[in-house]
Amino acid sequence: MQTVAQSQSSTETDWVSRFADDVIAESERRAPGKPVVVASGLSPSGPIHLGNLREVMTPHLVADEIRRRGYTVRHLISWDDYDRYRKVPNGVPGVDESWAEHIGKPLTSVPAPAGSTYPNWAEHFKAAMTAALDELGVEYDSISQTEQYTVGAYREQILHAMKHRADIDAVLDRYRTKKDPAAAGKGKKPQQQKKVDEAELEAEAGSGAAGEDDGSGGSAGYFPYKPYCGNCEKDLTTVTSYDDDSTELNYTCTSCGFAETVRLSEFNRGKLVWKVDWPMRWAYEGVIFEPSGVDHSSPGSSFVVGGQIVREIFDGVQPIGPMYAFVGISGMAKMSSSKGGVPTPADALKIMEAPLLRWLYARRKPNQSFKIAFDQEIQRLYDEWDSLARKVADGSVLSADAAAYARAIGTAAGELPRTPRPLPYRTLASVVDITAGHDEQTLRILSELDPENPLTSLDEARPRLDRAENWITSQVPAEARTIVRGEPDKELLGSLDEQGRESLRLLVEGLDSHWSLDGLTTLVYGVPKTLAGLEPDAKPTPELKAAQRSFFALLYRLLVSRDTGPRLPTLLLAVGADRVRRLLGA
């Protein structure tokens, strides 16, 4: 089977190929002949943002390379929808402070935002991410932790963890920085537990988020299991006793005062605390590869502690995998999934095609941070992408860049949908800005870009055209939009000197013979050269550049009443020759 890396030399491979080599070798060592298992974890505690997408794209790209080599791979995405609802996220439509009454419940027991068609909070936020992953071509096996826990899938693991609670407590104790000597080996005092619960209420949502306590520690000792209350459904509970032989467990709820006795061998309304839950799943699923965020790299973090718990408690092996760096949005700080208003993959896919978004994650090593542009930088990003495509086509591309491109445009299952005729994004954005998305006008302008090979249907330029239009309408401020003048600026035209009037005359005279994108580019740059007595192919000088800038500013003021705007050749095509002549006073 063809692999992305086959065109590369043996000494130069991309990061995805290197990880694929390691994962295949490790899988053959641990579980020869079985499917290779890679994993991701997502918490639908709020909008699932573009930083979370790296949690998925890193193993996806590795899994896809392994599939290309002919191996069977399972990419597990665990939806941590049985996690507690920690706080009311800011800026989420249909959500107000009344949702605070649900803090402490499983995410699948919290109502969806007002107006949602989904049955609960978790399903509402999973839906947008699921649709985005489908568009991105991510193949995975979905696992709901609510389903796993409530059907008793982890019952033996829970009983095992409870039986070895003292051993788990000892592992965690190595990393606890604030210990009460009187509580050592006996769990936390109730006052300490209250502080932990308060800290949890303020913690940011997300898999393995900082702030989650590492177990129930009342006077009865440490327990790595938290029941959800049978009355109020919240996890503000304390285990007061547990018998290993009968599995009889008693707990009280500090929220509503409810108390209950259950048999853990039959009870399915609770979960292991995160620092035990995560390593338990590594062993249960046989995970070979799973990345984690840089916030898991510190001593005492979930990944570090989990490595010891999976080995010492569950007789398993920690997955291999990199720490991945954060993803930013045009200078924004680290993104938090518990806050509304943070761009999601669905938001990005409204303004960029799926292959481009895949490329952003494929071209950077996991430990390299990068930003995703929602501002004007997206135009430069598309220029870079199109330049890469041309290098791939003519064979001048570097091997690692070729691999990243191949991973972006398709998967082992085939290529993703692409725009048949990928016109420059900045040109499309300028055109839909000027035409306000009017299809007939847009087609007229785009068909005149290259008269020898005219565009015959807007479908040839889609979906890129639609993405550019979405960017203009959703990301460009109203004051920055382009509005073509309705009438000539007679005052400005009347104030021009002889050179200014001559520059406009030369431009108007040349419109018909230069009416294409390339032709108009030559014309607008050539008028100042002609006025200076220079040849058309004259090299730019500081004086010539200054004259060109001055000429461009004059055209912008006469056409759109500003000193700047879309690229002039595109603007001229969009306005149309007759209207250009009228606005320039011809």
C-alpha cells in the first residue's frame, strides 16, 4: 500500500511517519497481531475549541499513516460526558446563571442550552464537533463514558481500584504538595474536602482539568470513587464506609444531605476520579498512542501520575505520545473550553476548506504552537497553501512539505472534496465584498479574471468561494467593508493637477486592452512608469514606488472614498469598465 512517506529519503521523514514507526513497533511488542489502538479524549463541557482539535488531529494523522501502510487501526475518541458540570461557561447562547443549579451533575444530566434540539448539555456540544470531524475526514470509534459507566462496563476495574485504594492513595501522596500530617494515609479531613470541592467548582472544564480532586477523603479514609447522589444527581458526595467483601458502600451528599447504602458490585451511578479513570482506560482499551497537552507535563499532573497508577494498580502500560502545544487564534492566549465565544472547528470550517485546516495541524510538530487566522492573515495563509500546491504539481516541493500536503488533502480512505478551480482566496474575498455576494455580478467578475479560460459557473470556485464570503460577512467589520461610490467625487476630480488628470486618462484609455486580472495589474503599475518616461519593464526605484502608491491612493479615493481597499485590479474588474470611466471623470 502506498504511504505518504515513500517519496522521502530514508534519512528525512516527517513527524507523522516517525510516530507511526514507533507506534507500530510498540503495538507489535505489546499486542502482536491485534489492531493498533490510538486514543483521544474530549469533554463536551462547553464549546469544543480549536485547541481541543489537536487532541484529535495528532493521533488521527498518525493512525491514518498506519492505515496507509496496511495495518488495522482503532482511533478511540472518548467523550468524557460523565464528567461533572463544573461551571456555567460565559457567552454561550441560551445559557444563563440559572444553569449553576446543575453544577456537580454529570454533563449528560444537565439540560441543553435553551432552544437546542439535543437532549442534554453533552449531546449539544458533541454535535458540532462530530460534524466537524466528519468534514475533516477523521475516522474514529466513539465511546460515551456515560454509557460505559452506567452499563457497568468498568465494574471490575472500579472494584479493583477500591480494593487497592491505599496503594492509589500512596501514589497520589507522592505528588500532593499540601498535606495534613494527621490525614496522611487516612484521606483528607472534611474541611480539606470542602476546600477541594470549592476548587473544583472554579476549575476549567476539560479532560483531566486542573482543579479536580483526586478522591473522596472523609473520616473513613481515601476512596478513588465518587458516587453521583441518588437524590440531587450531584457528585458532592463523601464515601463514609466501604466493605471490600460485600462491596457495600455508604455515602452522604454534602449538597442535599441525602445518604444511601449501595452495593458497588451492582451500582452504576458514579465514576472513578480522573487521575484513576484515565490510566484505568489505558489498560482497559489497550491504548498504544495518546497525546496530551503541555499542562499534563508538570509533576503531579494526570499524565505523570497516570503512568504510575496504570503500571502499579492496573498492571498496564502507559501509552506513548507527545505533549502537544497550545493553539492560538490571532494573538489570543490559551483557549479554555469552558468559555463561550472561543473559535471552534466548526467556526474555522466556515471560513476555510477542510484540507487547509488539516494542513495547519499536519505541518507543525505537536510540540510547536501555532495560530489559526480569523483576520486578514487568512489571505496570506491561503496564498501559502496555493503556492505549496503549485510546488507539489511541478515537483519542486520539499519532501516533508509534500507529506504534510498529502495528509491535508486526503486520508487512507481517499481524497477530501476540494475546489475544482481554486482561485486566490483574497481575490474571491474582494469580489464578494464588492458585490455583497450577488451571484450574477460575482460570476461576471470571476469570468473576466482570465478571458482565455473563463469561469463558466460559480460551482467551479466552490466551496472556496463560499468560505471567502463567510469570512467577509462574519469576520470583517462593517467599517472595513468596501462600498463603491455611487457618483463621481467632483470636488476631488476638480482639484487634480495636470499630472493627476493625465494618470487617469492613461488608465481609462488602457482599460479595454488590459481587461483581465493580469492585464489590469500591468496597467495600474505601468501608468506611473509612463508618466516618469520609463519603459514598462523598468525596475522599481524608491521614487517610482512612491509615485505608484500616490496613484493607487488617488484611485481608491475616487472609487471607494478610502486610501486603501481590495487589490486594484480586482476592484476595477468588480466595478466594471463603464462605471470606472464614469467615476474617474472620463
